[in-house]
Amino acid sequence: MSTSSSKFAFFRQSSWMIAATTASGLFMYAVHVPALAKLPEDEYAVFATLLQTINLMLIPGLSLQIVFAQQAAAARGESEKHRLTGAVRALLQSIFVVWLLLAAGTFLFQSRALAAFKITNPAALWMTVAAFLPTLWLYLMHGLLQGAQNFLWLGWVGILNGLGRFLCVLVTVVWLGGHAAGAMAGPLMGMVAALAVAAWQTGGAWSGAAEPFEWRPWLARVVPLTAGLAASQIMLAADMIVVRAYFQSDTGLYAAAGTIARGLVVFTGPVAMVMFPKIVRSLSSAERIGLLGQALLSTGALACLAALACTFLPELPFRIMKPAYLPIAPLLPWFAWAMMPLTLTNVLINDLLARSRYRAVPWLLAVALAYIAVLSLVAKSASAAEPMAGFKLVVQTIGGFNLLLLGVAGWFAGRTQPGKAVG
């Protein structure tokens, strides 16, 4: 394939994934319209906190997606396809066992978890735990679709996930009058519906002939990937959990602003998703393609447009969702620009991991762990101040560490030779 046709295919597939993710994101964000309108503020804060807990659960899920995207992208011969099938089967079984252990641990420490998240109905916690299993299985299937460059169905799976979530919340919250527990049924049912379609589309990868699975080389790949992806996912989701733990009031307002600002990261994610398997396949075939600059430019432009919209029209989303949340509108521009560096960081991290540049991983993870420590200290001291001032300090901390993480990822990406894999 020529360079020009490769770049055109990249543009076309990126455009579809952006459109599909936008549709999926609209449905997922539409969930917050009835949730904001019908749930009491504290129940909405519980709902938003548990959603971010699911986002942290995505850390192993995203690494599974990356590993299986790599393996599926490189699986061209029959032997490689059989090894892929063996790996898929082994991981599906292992995830189920881990989920059972997680459920047992939740049962033993339920009272502590309820107190930490300030949850009054245990069903909300158990809906979240139940969502963990289909989430991990779904992201494994995402990897198979991504590696096979089956972006058509990868996009439709994402849309179905968002649509299922939205319809379920309409039923449980609007029609049945449920609170956070009912709202959390939405993510669970959306994941289950999307998983069914993804399993149908990837049936050939897990139902055919298989070779025995070797754990040691697989773990050698997945551990650094998990740590590398954990960095950006922690930066995306940890703040809501920390704010919920330390602030005593108005966490629902903060959750509403954070939900909109995080949309920048979700909206631009498909560019890196399309770029990843193309880099893996080009490395396996010694083909040189230069997609990093194009991906950074596309991502940066989209993120800047979204941040500018939040800057000049900060009240608009709250007027649409619930005018009672308008007091938090001045925080939205700060939040949007604080999240903007993370969109570029995700592209750089995907490029580093696709090229097996694992030397960056300890440094990325160190920034993320330092972020949690500093953010906890800032939130603890800021919680004594007026809520808006305290939230602003938290968001400024988020922005500073996102810039630091971008700098670290950029430094390592600058040392990568295009088209060359480094173990």
C-alpha cells in the first residue's frame, strides 16, 4: 500500500471512529441529562464517582485491548492465529476467576467501600462490581476488532454500548424512579449488549483451533502495557474519587463539570485507536509510515475546538442538562484546558507502546502516582475552603500534572526512531 493511500485510509477510518465515538459519547453523556434531572445531587455524585471507578477498572481492560490488538494485527499465518485463539480462551477464563475473587473481596469489605464512597444503597456498589466482568471481556474483544482493523464493527460496538446505557437509565431512573443503583444498571446493560455483538464479530478468534497458551511471555508484555496505560487512566478518573472522599458538599456540582471536561479525552481517543494497529503492522512488515504527526495534529485541533467551546459557552451544557448546576459553570473552562494535554499524551503513549518503548513506562507511572499523592493533599486542604475555590485548586493541580505527563511522554517519543521497534 502506498504512503498516500495509507494516509487516506487512516483519515477515512479515523473519521468513522470519531463519528462512532461521538455518537457513543453522546448517548453516554445523554445518560447524565436524566440523571442530573431526576437524581438528588448527592445521589448523582455517587453515580459519577462509581462511573469513574469503572474507568479505573478499565486500566487492565485497556492493556488487554492493546495486547490483543498487537497480537491480532500481527497474526497472519495459521500458527499465529492458533496462538491468538489459545490466548483469548485462556484470558476469558482467567478474567472470570479474577472477577469472582473481586466479588468475594467486595463482600468482605463492603462496609468500608460504602463508607469511603458515601453510598447509602449497597446495590449501587454491586452493580459496579457486576459491570467489571463484561467490561474486561468487552475490551479484550475490542482488541481483536482493532487489531483486525475491523473499525466498522468496532465503531458499532461502541455505539451500542452508549445506546444501551442510555436506554437503561431512561427506564430505571426516569420511568421507575431509581437512584444511583438504578442508574448504575445502565453501564452494566450497555456493556453486556456491546459484548454480545463483539463476541459475534470475533467468533473466529476464540472458537477455532488453538495452541496452548504460554503465560510467561504474555505477562512480560502485558505488565508494562498495563502500567503505561494506567498513567493516563489515573489522570482521567482519579480526581472524582478523591473529591468525593474529602469534600463534604457540592461534589455533585464538581461531578457535572468533570463529566463535560472529560469528554475532550473521550472525543479524541479514536485517533490513537486507529493509529495503534497500523504502527504494529508496519513494524512487522518493515513498512515505514509517519502517522504520529498527523495523529497529534488531528487530536490537538479537535481538543482545542472543544476546549474553546467550553471557554466561550460554559453555561450552555448546564442549561441543557439542569440549570441548578449553573454555579459550577465558571469552573468548566479551567477543567477543559486542564484535560486538554491528556488528549495529546494518550496519542504519544499509544505510539510508545505500539513500538514497545517500555523504558518510558516507569516514568509515566511515577508521575501518575505522584499525582494521586499531591491531589489527595490538595483536596484535603482545599476542602476546608469555599467549595468553588477548593475545586479550582483541584483542577489546577490536574492541569499541572497533565502537562508534566505530556512532557515526559513527549521526551521519550522524541527519542523514538520512526518505524523502528525497540524492545
